[in-house]
Amino acid sequence: MINKCFVFSLKLASILITAGLAITLFSCSDNPTSPDEETAEYRLYVHDHFNYVLMSFAVPADTLVDSVRIDYPAGGIYVTAEGDRLLVTRNDYDTMLNCMEVYSTADFSYLGSLEKHGRYYFDGTDNYGICKTYESVYFLDPLTLAPTDSIDFDLPETNAIVLGYLDTVSNLYFCRTMPFHETDSSTLIFKIDCITRRVVDTIITPIAWGRLIGLSHNWLTNDLYFHAMRPDGMFLFQQLDLDGDTLVNSTQITGAAGSSAITPDGKKIIMTDFGDPYHGYSPAYPITILDAFTHQPISWIPPYDSTGRYVCPHMIYIAPLPDNSRAYIASYIHVVGIDLRTNRITNSLLPDEPYYTGSIALGPVVEE
């Protein structure tokens, strides 16, 4: 019997390595706190790529609220700052119609489309949005979603801006390039001040680091995190101290197409190891929790929920809750809840089959 998790993972493993990740979070406060109790409610949005379905779940109840079927292949999904609209990346290779389709989060009613095709990020506290294309970064009015400013990168044709990370506490946006040829394996990381809307630093990674895959930034320690695929074939999770311009930790992993996220209080790093499905490698511990101050792992989480059920180990997308208590992580088959106090998988939001999680997004509940 063919492992369905392996089949789904293998299908888009190469796409993830070249195109980056598809996840969005709504902004946390500029002064993150750590509440003792889970009192807030949120919405988790899931794109089922296999069935062409958008779903919303009540969090932390983890119950299905609504769903709608779409008639086109989609990529990343993004929630606006107010939580009232869901942007869906339309990648229609048959009609070549690539745009952003907009839906109301209240009932998934269709609201229209945006021509600017890219990755979207929002900071509700400081009232701005960002759209990243392969060539430019646009600052947006969060209500109209119209560009108000832009940064154009004069990159060679062999390079493109493929992934970014918005730190809403520091108001910094990091984006990286991806060379299209193996020989050009050095990566540029641009650090953008979202208040002045200017590039304030450019990091040129050594060729020995290889290709960078994920990207995230910790506002508390000023560390940058990323997955890397070295020229010798080794996969690593790297932690870069931006103050000292020094790699403070390198952790060997089984695959490059993972991701990382920081709990809103900045104290923990959540890292996923996607594995190497092409060669049949499934990580025994696909989720690692690291201490942001010591840079060392404090917990390795195996792919089993609280009932002992095995879940797909090829995990990648991460959505921490603003209260630091939980996170949601998506593989290609499951979306699982993680209790960050016990560092255990508690449950799965999706049935075993037939689902294929294309992307997830976390947003606030809109008051009616």
C-alpha cells in the first residue's frame, strides 16, 4: 500500500523549496504578554488543495465554522488586519489568470479580486500592509489594499524575491532572494524598516551556507532563523545573531523545506523538519521547540496526537496563538494543535483523508 502522506508530500516538495512558504498570521501587539488563561477566540483558515475548499475553524474550540468550494488552484491565503477579508492566491495555469481573490471571512462570500499577485502581510497595530512580488515590496493601505509606497530591487534576471517575514513588534520586514541556478547559491537578505519604508541593511550569506528556505525574526533577541540546503547536501536549521553577525547555532535536520516561527513573547522557537520524501526520509521528530536565549532544543515532538494516532510527519506551516499557549501546524494531510506548555500534539483538525493542506492563516474573530 502506498503511503498517501508520502505521495502528497512528494508532489510539491520541490515547489516548497523554490517558492517558499504559504502561511500568514495577523499582527500581535507591540507589547506582547503571556496571559495565564486562554480567553481570546480566533479563526484558523485552511486551504484544502486536494478538494479546492476553503475552511474556517473556531480556535481554541477547534470546530469547523464554515467552508466553501473554489473552482481554481490556489496558493497562499492571507487574513487582512481587521480579520474581515481573506485573500486567496489564484494560480490558474490553464487560463494564466494569476491574481488575488478576496472573500468575506464572515460567510466566504466573494468580494472581488486584486491584480497584484504576491504574498501579503499585515500589521493591524501600526496600520499598514505589505505585498511582496518577485521584484518589489509594496506598502499597502490596510483598508483599501491599494499601494501607498514601494521598494524596487534591481536584481539580475537570475534572481528573485521569493520569501519574506514581517516582525510586527520591531516593525521590520525581512525578505530574501533565490538564485535560479545552483552555481549562484549565495542569498541576499534585505532588512526593511516599515516605518521609514527603506532598506536599512543587506545581508549577503556565504556560498557555503547554501540555499536558504525559510525565514523568521525574533524581536526579543534580534536573531534571524532559516533552513538551509548546503552545497554538500546537508540540511541545517540556522540561527543568526544579527547584533554580532554570527551563527550561534546550526542544527542538522533531514530536509530543507521546513519553517520556523517565534512565540509572540519571543521566548520559544517552533521549528518544523519537513524531511526528504523524495528519498523516503520521514523525520522521527518533525517538530522541535528551542529556547530563544540558549539556542538549544528543549523538546522534540513526535508525529502522534494525544490518542496515539500517527499523523503525517511532513510538517511545515506554523501559526502560533497570540497568547503563547498553542500553535497550529499543518502537514500535507493534517492540521494539528500543539500545546506549547506541554509540548505535545493534542489533536488533529482534519480527518485522515482525502485532504491536502495547501496553506493556513490565523486571524481575529470579527464582531458582527
